[in-house]
Amino acid sequence: MSDKPTTKTARFKELYKEGKSIAEIARMENTYYSFVHRVIRKYQKETEHQTEPQEEKDSTDAITLIKEGKSVDETMKELDLPEERRSQVYAQYKKYKNQKEAKSA
């Protein structure tokens, strides 16, 4: 059995997850840009709703750990967050730190 997606839309989603642009996918699959765009836009909306709650939980957990005095690296290790979340966690850390310094000044 093959691991390849069985439908065109599944193939579009797979290529998009691999980092291909909508135009590249349309060319590769010999189909209309507008069709690929519609499929990817729907996919983005579906995945956006699935990831928001987890990201909010990660953010809350990160801020809690930072408040406890943990560094960003310690927070990343403890929460086992993916690499792409590092900059977001760091931005939250900086925001919290700036707020804390502003209150104490």
C-alpha cells in the first residue's frame, strides 16, 4: 500500500505542508490556481481552529513557567514545544519582563 494521498485535495494539502506555494502546486498537479487556492484556504481555516486552543494553552503554560523564574530554554524543554514556537515564547518572555520592569519602576 502506498503512503501517497489518494485524492487531489489530499495531495494539495500534502504538498502545501511540505512548503510548496499554491502556484507551484497548481503547476505540479496541472490544475487551476483558483482550485488549489480554494482547497488550501479551506485547509488553513480547518487547521487554524484546531491549533488555536493548544497554542493558547502553551502560551499560558510558558508565562506561568517564566513567572516561576525559568529561562526561555528551560521553558522550551519543560513544555517540549516545537522549534518554531521558540520565537513566540521568547516574545512572550520579553513582554512579561517589560511589564514586570515597568511595574517596579
